[in-house]
Amino acid sequence: RAKFARELAEYRSLEADHLGRGWWMLRAEYPEVFVVFANAQLKPPAVIFGVIIDFTNYDLWAPSVRLVNPFTREPYKAKELPSTLRRRSLVAAPHLAGLIPGGQEGEVPQMEQESTLMQAHSPDDVPFLCLAGVREYHEHPGHSGDSWLLHKGEAKNMLFYLLDVLYRYGVQPINSYQIQMMPVIRFGQQEVPE
């Protein structure tokens, strides 16, 4: 509980800044924190999603992160997510070595790759945040060699770190509303005959 209290105190010390970014901490009672994200740059501003971060047994266990409906607190299914938290990263592309003009001898080219931080096996599953430092990531069989214990000393303010990742990839990239209008064409009919 002391570590949870420290995380909250660090958040609250900059709460005015967080509010300006659209982070609303609506509930913080051990072991859970409930934060709603709004996009303050949109006109009018919009509520994007909520998150519940569970600090049970922190920091022996990594925090659990669930994106939730901000009004019901129900976890989103993958098909319902308002954002999949898309990100771009550079990855090594050794298969392209020597094929790119002007490349240095022995230099491994890099490619830009887009991925999503929210992962699920099916559209009806509750997705998890695929990020080191998140309980669901470290418990997933695909990350069995990447124990939380290898990471737990790295983040000094885990609550801020997680909220910042959610904001950076899920809220900040949204810069406008997109409106799609689909006209419906039907036959006009006079009165129905007897």
C-alpha cells in the first residue's frame, strides 16, 4: 500500500498538468486507479476511453491495465476499442542488406513498422496492453522469457508511465473528427393501395 500511495502522491503533485492533457482521475482506492482520458485539443473536446490500473501486490507483480468504457467501467472487447494504440517503430531488416543503394558495407538496414499496443486473440476477447511493465504482458506465454522482475526497478513512477503511454498512443494522435454520411436511397411510394 505504501508504494501505491507513493504512486498516487507523485501523480497528484502534477495533477493540474494532467488535467490540462485531459487525464481525469475519478477514483483512486487501493488497489485500483480509474482514469478517464479526454482529448482537449478537439473542438468540442471528446472523452476517448477509461482505464483501470490494478496495483494488487505491486511491485511483486506488475500493474494490470484494462481499457474500459468510461461510463460503465466495463472492459472493452477488442472489436469495441476506440483506439488500438497504434505506434511506429524501427526494426532491423537484415534481409534487405546490400539491396539498398548507398548503404554502408555490413550496415543492417532498418524499416519502419506499425503495430498496435492493444492485443487480443479474437475480436470478442478483452485485449491487453502489450507492453513490458504490464501484468498481462508478463503473464502472456509469448513473453515467458521477459519476466516482470527484470523490469521492476526501471520505472520510478509506474502510474505516470502507463498513463503517458496510453495518452501518447491512444489520445494524442487524434486531431479531428471524421464524419461519414451515407445516403440511403429508397423508392418513394404513394399511398398503399387497397
